[in-house]
Amino acid sequence: MAKKSFAAKIRNEYSQLLVPLVALALIILFNLFRDPGFFSISLAKNNLGNTVLQGNLISTLNGASELAILAMGMTLVTAACGGQDISVGAVAAIAGSVFVKVLRGSAGVTPLTVALGILGGIVVAMLFASFSGTLVAVFKIQPMIATLILYTCGRSIAYWINGGATPTVESPIINSIGSFIPGIPIPTPILIVIVVGILFSLLFRFTNLRLYTQTVGINQGAARLNGINSVGIKLLSFVLLGGCCAIAGVIGVSRLGLINHETLLLDVEMDAILSVAIGGNLLGGGKFKMSGSILGAYAIQALTITLYAMKVPSTDIKAYKAIVIILIVAMGSPVVKEQMNRLWKKLAGKGSAAKFRREAA
């Protein structure tokens, strides 16, 4: 009985990860059949003479870094507010513009000025995110409508910050943030994703944020009766998402070495929402698993790289992605999950009956 209850606990705990894991597995298997060496990893010298890891697997992990970071923050907002923030790309552009503004306003790019630029971007992004959070938590506006304001005007604000210019920031430090740190073969954005994931894990481990967020998302009235400040939890989720936007914006700027408010993380909002959905999280709020959203981000990026490898025209990629994503989201729908649970119980019941007959014989 103990083994059975343990197995049931494991199944309940990790069943939410089934959809993103299956999606990744299908994409990997498809590529292995199409090209057995598609996900091979090799060591090579980059333009600066450093030995680095290369290959489609590294490109997938590296290319999805900004999306994975945004998906972590989006997961919290979705769980607490039962809605999504569609302004994450615009807020990231604002943070990126502040980052560049600080660097351009200093005498030179040094570790201190880079740290100040990152801190300034995070603070500004959190302030803008708290504006959206106030509309949602205090004024009870639906999240997608509240964040439509910054979605519409955010990139214009990013444009004004640097006086309408698209200034460049050339520095070995900036290059290291966007590509590789000398002596480390793993792309820096991948390492940043790991650090952000660890920070969230520590936050959930040493505070009650996960429990409070899920409680507010499931039943706000019950949360209030239990002494949980639902307004504060919702605001905090937006503030943390703002921090994620700033980090993603800094990575995006560092990759290019310049700030382009029009193209930086353009259309990343929908991919961030889809990452949360593919990760098995309920878009209506409540229980969440951040690791599922991260896997969802990597699944989307793996699909994108696969389509490019198949020489699908860039204008058609969104259509192909939409078809595949519809299938993936349908797999994770409550109806399909219910049918799968019924099938699982039916098969388990038949297995138990057969075992009982064998033991009786």
C-alpha cells in the first residue's frame, strides 16, 4: 500500500510535466529520424579564439534563454491573477533602453557601470510592471486588458529614452553577457537562466510564495479569510515578472550590442504565454509548476530551429508553429487529461485483476 501511495504521489506531482516532456521527446525523435546528428554537440573555436560548445542542442538552449526567463515570471502572474501579461516584450525593451542609457552616459563600460545599468533596468522594469499590477490587483482590471496599455506604448517609451536613436554598446563585458565568458564553453545566457531558476527555487523553498500564489489563484476569497493579502501577492507577481523582463532585455541587448526598440524580443509575448500553457499550467490561475513553463519554452525553441533546419520559409514558420502548438495544447487540455486518466485507471484495473487471477491459480 505504501508503494502504491508513493507511486500515486509521484504521478500526481509530475503528471503536469507530461505534456512538455512528450512535446520535447516528439521533436527530438523527429529530428533524430530526419538527421541522426541533428542534436550533436562539438567543441569549436569562436571568432575570439575561445573554445566553446556548438550544435543545434546548444543553439536551442541558448536561443530560448530570454523566453525561458520570461516564462518563469509569466507563470507567477498567470497563477496569481488568472490572466497573462502581453506587455513583457515592451517592458524588456524599456529595460534594455535604460541599460544602454546608463552605459552611454558613463565614461566607459566597466563592471560597475554594467552592474548599475542592469540594476537601473530592473528597477525601471519593476516600476512599469507594478503599474500594470496595480490596475489588475487594485482596480480589478483583467490582466490582458491592463497590460494592453504598455503593449501599445511601451516600445515608444523605449524609443524616447535614447532620444529616438539605436545606439550601440561595444565592450568585451557586454559581449560576454550575450555570448561566452572567456574560458567557459557554455553560452552565458544559459548560465543566466540557471541562476534565475535557482533564485526562484530558493524563493519558493524559504518563503510561502508558492502556497500563497496558488491559494490566491484558486480562491481569492478563501485566501483573504486565511489572512493572505491577495492584492500584495498579485502585485508581487507582476514585480517579479518585471525583473525577468529586465534580465531578458539585457541579454537581448548584449547579444546584438545595440538597442533596437522595434525588434527587441518582438512578439515574445505569445511564445511566453504558450510556454506556460504547454508547461501544463492552468491559464485560469491556481496550481503551477515553473519547470513545466521552462520546458515549454525549450519545446517552442526546438520547434523553431527544426523548422528552420527543414528550410521552411520564415514567413511560413508561424503558421507551422501554430499547427503544432494547437496539437500540444490540445494534448494538455482537461478533456484529454481526463480521458487519459480514465484509460490509465482502466489499464491499471485490468492489470490488478489479471495479477489477482494468477495468484489465485
